[in-house]
Amino acid sequence: MYKVFNMGIRMLLFVDQKSANTILDLASAFGVKAYIMGQVKRTPNEAKVVIQTGDEAEPIVEYK
């Protein structure tokens, strides 16, 4: 379940790239640790989700 579901990430925000640093600064001002975790990209190929897990046994998981 830890590879598929949100097991510890409290909130995700999907924002445009130019707003990301402003949001990180605002979170920091309130004592909230915030990170950029990835990006959403448009692709001409078949839609899929690719997760780079950091796990040596299964470093990349793909969902179509």
C-alpha cells in the first residue's frame, strides 16, 4: 500500500510552476515543511502514471 496510496503525505497541491516557490515560501513562513515532489506533463503518447519509488527492488511503477 505504501507504493500506491498516500501513506504519510498530508496534502498535495497541483499548481503551475511559476507559483511553486511562492507557495513553498508561504508554507515555510507558517512552519510547514513543503517540497516539490514531481510534475505533471502533457504527452502525445498513451496516458499513464509513472512513479519513481526510490525502492531498489521496484524502482519504477507504471499504471496505464
